Amino acid sequence: MINPKVMEAWFTLMAEAAQGTEQAQTAFKNVPSGDPEAWQKWMRKFMPGVAPNFSADGFEDQLEEWYRLMGVVPRAR
């Protein structure tokens, strides 16, 4: 299970990106894939308040499930 603080920060970042916040849009353009170390680096840069509590285990799978449910195709694909 993912830390609720991480999910809250993730949804806040999504809302900011939808509103056009440049930093949030940049964050989503640079979402890593596969490498837990890359996720840690990304979290430290774009969600520094939750980075110490973040575990990449399972996060990418849950993110992929969210993409599927929402009908989102990441730009990189």
C-alpha cells in the first residue's frame, strides 16, 4: 500500500498540471519508468515533502492501473 501522503501529493501535482502550472506539467513530462532509483530522484525533485517516505515498490503498478482506469496514455508512449 502506498503512503497516503504520497498519494495526496500526487493528486495535488495532477491538479496543478491540469490548471497549467508549468512545474507540474514538467513533472508529468518527466515521469520515469521502471527504475526505482529514477523514481526516488523524480520524487526528490517534484514532491520533496514526501520523498523520504516514498517507496517505489508497487507505485508504478498502481500508476499504470490509474492510467488504464482514466484512459490516459502517457506522452512518452
